[in-house]
Amino acid sequence: MIRRMAVTMTATLLKNRILVKGKLGRLPYHPRSFFVLSLTYSRARNSALEEQNKKQKLIHDTTTDFTTPQLLPGHLKIASWNVASFRSVYEKGSLKHYIDNEKPDILCLQETKVTEDKFGNQIYDYMSIFYACKENSGYSGTAVLTKLKPLAVLKGIGVEDHDTEGRCITLEFPNFFLVCTYIPNAGQKGENGWPKDLDYRMKWDKAFSEYLKKLDQIKPVIWTGDLNVARLEIDLKNPKTNKKTAGFTDKERQNFETILKENDFVDTYRLLYILAISRRTKS
């Protein structure tokens, strides 16, 4: 049976996601559980969320610790984490601690802020691939640590205006593409009250959507990273006062919904927590 399936796992700030698109039914794994994903919450963050949910009388079908979802034989585990400085998490041991606990097969990282040759091509028992900002290696940047050797590695999305800040790495595997992204932030508010770089963000969204479509014509796509958008009002504590805040403007949210629909994505964070959402929206 051929079916389309996509997954989203939302991490800290509810903007770090993993999405899968493609005919996963043809892969040699159960299509509903092929990609087992991990949250990048710290345990302290988990506890805070659980307490908050209790106060709001939310009911969850699953927990949010390192053991969820359950990893079964034949599953592939992919995690995504905005590290806000690879050097920092590496030297302080945070990266090693996370990997030892989470044990991902592939770890996608954003905002790495290092040169591409600083840490070599092997970290622990992972092949490492870095993509740095061309103008300032201390800004932006993405990386992928993988136990699976890719067939090919592509850096950028093929659009010169969008390929200077190291924001997208694509790994090709036999059955799918893995796309790790650090989507541009729309910036601080300008004199008109709207984010200064909102227009650029709109151009990026359009170009990136076209890039995903081209990949999908070849094989299924997994899109992961810091997407810099809060999809629903439930993602923010004060949604009404943040309508002009970067990541929550109507234009950014509409663009994200368009990408989801046009590419047949399913938000599996919402799928996993649908009971919690329904209880809150009805209250």
C-alpha cells in the first residue's frame, strides 16, 4: 500500500520540528513508525511543562521524556536541536550527554556558529557534516551527525540569495532525503511595528517550498530543523499580543500552513497530543 505520511516533532519554543514527506509505505518499515523522533526538551523543561499542563487540566496520551515515542526494532531515530553554539555544547559535554541518553541515528543541529572544518568529519561515532555562514562563521550555520552514510550531501537550496548563511543541508539516502534547516528569523520590529526582515522571510519560504517539491519528485523527504514559526495560538502564552512578533505573524503562519498542505505534511506533534489540544480548545 502506498501512503503519504509526514511527522513533526516540536521542541523548545515549539518551533524546532521534524517533518517527513513521501510514499513511506514502500519503505521496508512500518509506515506509521518508521521515523521515531525525539524531543529536545531538557528534563527540567519536561517537568515544567507537565506542571503547567496539570494546572490547565490537559490530558496527554504520551509523556515528553527521552523514552517517548518507544523505540522498537527496525526504527530509525532522528533528532533535531538548535544548539545556539556547537562549540559550547561540545566543550561543556552537553552534546555527549544528550547523545548518550537519546542515542539518535541522525542528529540535526542548527545555529552551530562554527567553521566547516573546525571539528572535522567525525564526532564520537557519527559522521559529521557542517555548513557555515560564508560571511561570518560565528552566525547561523547547520550540521548533521549521522551513523548512516549518505549517498550524497547538498549544501544550500540552489538559490544564491539564500545560500550564504549555511541554513540548509540535504543528505540523500537510498530511500529518502533528509533536509536540515535553520529558517531565517523575520527579525526585530521596525518603525512600522512589523519585523524588519519579514519580506525576506516570505521570499525564503517560497524558494524553499519549491526546493522541497523538487526533491519529492525524486524520493520521500524528511524536513527537520528550527523553522522559526509558531503554528497555532496554543503554542504561545500570549498569542493576541504577539501578532506582529517574528515567527507568529499571519504571513509566516499562513506560509507554513501552505507548505504543509501543498506538500501533504501531517503535524504529528499535534497528532500525538490531539487529546490535549481538543480539551484545551473546548475549555
